[in-house]
Amino acid sequence: MSNAKKTSSHRKLFTVGPNAPFPFTEAYKSLRTNLEFLSASGNCKTILITSSVPEEGKTNVAINLAITLAGSGKRVVLVDCDMRKSTVSRYMRIPRGHAGLTNVITSRDVSTLSTALVRIKETGITILPVGTIPPNPAELLATPITEKIFGALQNAFDYVIVDTPPVSVVTDAAVLCRVADGVLLVVRPGVTTIQGAQLSKKNLEAVNAHILGVVMNGYNAKKSGRKDGYSYAYSYSYYDNKQQGSDE
Ligand SMILES: Nc1ncnc2c1ncn2[C@@H]1O[C@H](COP(=O)(O)OP(=O)(O)OP(=O)(O)O)[C@@H](O)[C@H]1O
Ligand SMILES: [Mg+2]
């Protein structure tokens, strides 16, 4: 049985939890362990989730990672920075008109942050929705108050998980790298191309992003014989581009 939550579009959220397949939940725990390991050796609090193109599973990965981190008692906030789609709100059923990041930015007053935060009781995570969709997302994200907002979130939470649009499609993810300690690049078999992943890596490195690693999300459900739609997300590898200097 699937615990996928239907949204108004064709999109679904596959969540970790008691009804999810064991390997699916385990894969996220393994990703959590890798991140905790990185945190122990340096600052790894604000983690940006991005990918090359749409529908590789960024938002699913961001939500499940946030829930898994909260499951080990961490205070986690998930920030929806996909200002074109606000999928986090759709997946988590937060009303469309709810105040969010853009409203806090335009108010120029970080103290308005508390009214925008939404606590999701069942999962223990807090969400900062997008807010009013702006005509100029990249410009808005580039304003200095964005740094102050992230600073306030970093003070109040153990982890700040940031969901973004694809890095090769719009510049928002690259703009946000300045507030992130590291980036997880999501790839998905059948969707991601080698060239697309390489281009994303180059785009991220051009803004001095610290790429923590790659999350391989989903493998063919039919091949694995699953009928409930879940494909497992695996923490595929992590590498430190500063240490390895690879251009793969
Ligand atoms: N591991 C998975 N198993 C099965 N389906 C998945 C998995 N991950 C994502 N999907 C499906 O792929 C679609 C896109 O997922 P999601 O919204 O998370 O992608 P995205 O990369 O955030 O997309 P966008 O770039 O448009 O924001 C959804 O319908 C979702 O259910
Ligand atoms: Mg998304």
C-alpha cells in the first residue's frame, strides 16, 4: 500500500514513515548518517537541494530528508525556495495564500518570520512556505535581507533544508548558494543525463558552491517489481569537491 498524498496535479509525495517500504526509509536514514558525519567535521547546517532539470525528485528528497532528520530529534526547517511552483506547500497542504519567505523579504523585517513558519505536527518539521509568488524571484533572493532571514533560521534550527528549482533552468539555486553550507545534487535514472549533471556541477562550482554529494533518487519501480509506485531513494555517494577536485 502506498501512503502517497495526491495533489491537485499529477504529482505525488512519497513519504518516509511506518507505511513506507523499509529500504526507502533506510535510504534516507543512510543519507542522514552521512550528513551527520559531515556536520561533525564542519558546518553543514544549511543544505540546498537541487538538480539539473524538473521532476528529478528534489522536493520529495527535501521533504523526506527534513522528516528523517527531525526523526532523530533535530529541529528542522524546510524552506521552499521554488518561487515558481511552491510545490512544498502543495505536497504538505499548506494554503496557497499563507505568508512565506517572499513576504518576509519584502517586509524587510526579519521579525515577521515567526508568522510565516508552519509547524507540521505529525512529522515534527517546520516549513517556511514560499509566500506570494514574485515576478522576479532571483532578484528577490539576491537582496541582503535573505541572508538575515537564513541567519535567523540557522540560529533557531539544527538544520535548514532548502528546496530549489533546477539549477540548469533558473539561477535561483545558484543565487542561494551564498547562504548554504552545502548542496545535494539529486539525479534520477531515466531523467538525468550525464551532460545535464555535469553542467549543473559546473554552474554550482562557478558560484563556489560546496557540493556535498549526489543523491540518486528512484530506480525503476517496474524492474524492482513494486506496484505501489515507490522507487527507493539512495544516498548514492558523497564527495567533497574541495578534497577530490574531480570534474566528473
Ligand atoms: N523516489 C521516487 N519514487 C517514485 N516517484 C518519485 C520519486 N521521487 C519523485 N517521484 C515523482 O516524480 C515527480 C516529481 O517529483 P518532485 O516534485 O519531488 O520533483 P522536483 O525535482 O522537485 O520537480 P520540479 O523541478 O518541478 O520542482 C512526482 O510526481 C513524484 O511523485
Ligand atoms: Mg520541486
